[in-house]
Amino acid sequence: MRWAVVLSGVALYSALYAAVPLLPLLERLFAAPPGAAGPGMGLPLLLLVLLSPWVPRLGLPAGTLLGGGLLLVGLGGVLGALSPSLFLWTLGRLLQGVGASLVPSLTIALIPILFPQKAWEMAGVYMAGNVLGGGMGRVLAGLSAEALGVRGALLLLSLPALLLGLLLLRVPAGLPALGKPRYDLSAFPLYLVGFILLFLNLFLANLLPYRLLELGFRPGEVGLVYLAYLFGIPGSALSGLLARRLGAVATFRLAFGLILVALGGLLLPPPGLVLGFVLLMAALFTAQSLASGAAGRRGAGVSGAYVAAFYLGGTLAGLLYPFFLHGFPLAVAVGMALGLVALLLAPVR
């Protein structure tokens, strides 16, 4: 059960982010204008923002909440894949948002309890699983869309969440109780950094397919570019070791220094653009591992508020990226400004 918690992000994020490289194709499928699928990316994250702080207060066994959340993510993906309209696909995405809100805040708070001697390292392993799920979801979505179509790709990538959700629901009492949550406003810098982390990730990742298609990439090639997410796996997995050797603050600032370099690389023509995206993902997930680990050690209340702030950043990214479809350099400039703020804060002590 401990490892099912750590690896829950693989199933969750493969289903949740499979739609990213398919956004232009979904709009074509439903005869919708460019950017019309944006609410399907932003609104599920808004539900994560609104619901995550309250999840620790539900009082149900952690296994029930985690399993039920993953089950809803899978069901929402299946219903979205079968939807006859963009509106109904968006409703399926909202169901996924409800399910997803039950998972991350509890998982972040459970890891220090389940692995008390290796909290930093296991936070990195958990984040590496998230990277694997989100990265492979994007890559497999692009590749399978060419073979199975958009609907088949979304259906295929919803199945792991369904199966893991059913497994966790079979043993709902197999995880420790988290106790009464406490909410701490002094953790505001940590919440702000969480906001910046997912904003940078999704804002640029949502814009990238449009940029690459303009440059002549095929859909399958666009999907392959998202292999860059897999470079977040070593960054996440090594974050705990680096934090113990260099200190958490120094490691965090090193990661955000590399993020600023990577953002500059996005302005170069291929292959420089692709290499910049690779470095961006590796460094973002290193910083994200440290931030989520810091939130988890402060209890379920702080972890819930951190997840809410984190996904607030993703929500705004999903809602704002359509305004930058023809202004990619300006989008990169916004990312650099936010990255500098996070580098100066480094609230991971």
C-alpha cells in the first residue's frame, strides 16, 4: 500500500495531462476555434484549487479517498473520450478534476508518515512518478492519436487510473490516519512558489504544440517532444540527495537558475527550443520535489493549501495561454519574471 501511494501520480497524471498535446486535434475534431479547449485544461485545475484544502477534513479513510479519486479520474477520461461535443468533453474533464482533488494533498502528507527516515528522498521518488505519468501520458497520447485517433488515445490513457483506484478501494483502511489538519498563513511564500511552479509548467507546455505545429512538426513529433518530461525523473529522484548534501535552499535556487537558462533556450529555433524544454522540465521538477516535500512535512492542512495554490497556477495557465497563441516570446518573458521571484523566495527550509 505504501508504494501504491507513492506511485499514484503515475496513473493520475497520465490521464489528466494526456489531453495537452491533443489540444489542437480536439479543437479540429469538434470543429471548434483555436484555444476553445482551454477551459478543459483550466477548469479541472480550478476544482483542485477549490476542493484540495477541504479534502483532509472529510474524515474518511485515506485509502477510500485516494481510490475514489483515481476512479473518478479514470471514469471522467472514459466519458470524455466518448463525448460527441467539446462541451461534454469539458464536463468529463470536470469529473476528472473532482477526482484529482482527492489525491495529491493526501499523498504529499502521507509520504513523511509512511517513510519517516527518508522523507526528502521519497518526496523525490513520488515526484518522479508524477513526471513519469505526466510525461508518458503526453507522449503516448501524441503517438497513439496517430494510430487510434484522439478518442482512442484518451480512452487508453484513462485505464490505469481506473485500475489503481479499484485496487486502493479494496483496502481502504490500509493507510494511517492524518489527524486534524492545521492551516498556516506563514507558509504563504511556499504557496506562492507552488503557484509559480505549475503556472510555468502548463503555461508553456500548453503553448508548445501550437509553436511546434507552426514550425512544421507533425502531431506524432509534437508528442515525442514531450519526452522532455522524462528528464524530470532524475531531477526529482536526485532532489533529496542534493538537498542533504547542498542544503534544500541552495538546491532550490540552483534549480531555478537553470529554469531561467532554459526559458531563454525556448526562444531558439529547433533543436535549441527542444533542448530548452528538456532543461526546463528537469529543473522544474527538481524544485517541485523540494517544495512539495516541505509542504508535506508541515501536515495535511499546509499540504492541502499548497496543492490548492499549485493548481491555481495551473488553472490560470489554462485560462491565459490562448491569449499568447501569437505571442510566444512574450509568454517566455512572463515565465522569466515569475522564475526570478521564486528563485529569490526559496521557501523550502
